[in-house]
Amino acid sequence: MLRSSKAFLLVDRLKEVDEIFRSTLEAITNVRMDDFQWNQASLLLIFGGLGIRKVEDLALPGQLSSVYSSSELSNQILEKFDLQIINDTFFG
């Protein structure tokens, strides 16, 4: 869903989903987490976290990866109309 929609624009909704994950983790572990602990839990394992990814942090990269992965097909379709919206200079 994050790849196919502009969910990154709905920051409040994404935070609500993150809060659901947080409360679920608190219920499973029977440990109340403050903001610092929740931020640490969202770090990768290699950095001392639990590897729990925040939806808020994944929304924009998910959308960008979708745009990038479909850019060639989009350009093929748009070329038929003499348009090119997505070009190589945009992606480096």
C-alpha cells in the first residue's frame, strides 16, 4: 500500500499506525515504552534496536521506489504521446 499510494502525505495517519505497532509491542513484552525507548526499538539490530520499522519512515522511500521502478514503463507509454516526464537526470 505504501508503494502504490501517496501515504507519505498523511503524516498523522502514519503516526497512528506507528502507535498501534508501539502499543502492540508494549502488550507483547509487557513493558511500557517512552518515546526514547520506542525510537531505540525502531533502530536496526546492528545499531542496538529491535529492528521494528516505523511506517512513517517507510512511506516516502516506498513511494519513491515505486516511481523509480516503473519509470521506464511510464516513459515507454508517454513516448507514444511525445511526452517524457521521467528522465534519467532526475534519478542521477
